[in-house]
Amino acid sequence: MILMEDIIREGHPTLRTKAEEVKFPLSEDDRALAHDMLEYLINSQDPEASQKYGLRPGVGLAANQVNSLKRMFALHLEDDNGEQLSFVAINPKIVSHSVEKTYLPSGEGCLSVDRSIPGFVPRYARITVKFFTVDGEEKKLRLKGMPAVAFQHELDHLNGIMFYDHINEANPFDQVPNSFPLGEE
Ligand code: NB4
Ligand code: NI
């Protein structure tokens, strides 16, 4: 299972490296990686397991963060209607997005960043995405709210981008043009 010691932190070059497309059918290692990343999120959100193994809670985890350059990430979170979203996205793409943006009023954090970096992180409010499941099935989803924000945070990791790259250094809480704070749309 993935523990905090397996999650690389700022300064590690893999966090600034573009991940490579995954070839199908997946190798046993790729399958195991996909399984383990989703398992980490489920454990981290379970009070008992997170306590027992000292896990920082997460709703998303990208392969770069466990020092792998495979183009995949896991998401495990509820959407605005309380529906559970739980999947591993392989070779994910954003195929279209809204002009309107959104941001978490409390800013973002990252399991690979052991410090708090205040500021708004502008994200597309609504996105249409495509990705493959571990079985090679293509999925197309329309996401908004927290799932849309989390998907973009994870896709950034696969492109070597960190959330704070998007924060307005001069005015971290400056009004983001044509945007609304998440949860107030
Ligand atoms: C990724 C998120 C940062 C902003 C928003 C949130 C948590 C992360 C980072 C968008 C994506 C990890 C991956 C949470 C969390 C809400 C749901 C259910 C019950 C606790 C859990 C707490 F833990 N971010 N952590 N950070 N990242 N919400 N929740 N709750 O997930 O670095 O690249 O269990
Ligand atoms: Ni992150």
C-alpha cells in the first residue's frame, strides 16, 4: 500500500516532469499502480486507516507524486449532488472547457507540498474530459464543481505543474476575472 513516505515532495524533479502516455493493455505494474493510488485515497478518507497509517487525506493523487511518469491519476470524491466519483483516469485529456472560471475560496493544498500557500487558484468552472479506464475503455465526462477543480489539479501534475504556479504572486487573493468562488455559483 502507498504510505506518506512513498509520496515525493517539492524539489523532487519528477514533480516538474511531463508524464508519458500509457500503452494498452496495461502491464501488471501499471494495473497495480492504478489500484494502489485509488486505495491510498480511500484509506486516507477512512478515519481508522488514516489514523493507523498516518495518512494525509486526499481526494486525488497523480502518478508523478509516487515518482512514476505514467500518465494516470486517481480521484475519489463526492460531486455537488453527493454522488461518489471514484476512478483512475489513464491518458486523460480536457477536450473542452467553459470560459467561466472558479476557485476554492480556501485555496488549494497538495500532498507533495508540506507548507500552506495562500491564494486563489483559477480553474475552468466546467470541463469535458476524456480518459481510459484500466481495462482500456474510453470514458467521456462533463465535470463541474470540486470534481472539475480536482481533475485539473491532477492533470497539472502529469504536466509537471504545481497548483501555486497559478497563484497571482503580487495579489494572491486578487479577484479572478470572469470567475466565481466554488460553492457560490
Ligand atoms: C488535491 C486537491 C487539492 C484541491 C479539496 C480537498 C483534500 C488533496 C489534493 C483540488 C484537489 C491532493 C493531489 C482533502 C479534501 C474533502 C473530502 C472526505 C472525508 C476527508 C476528505 C477531505 F482531503 N483536498 N486534500 N488534498 N493532491 N478536500 N477532503 N473529505 O486531495 O496533492 O495531487 O475524508
Ligand atoms: Ni497535488
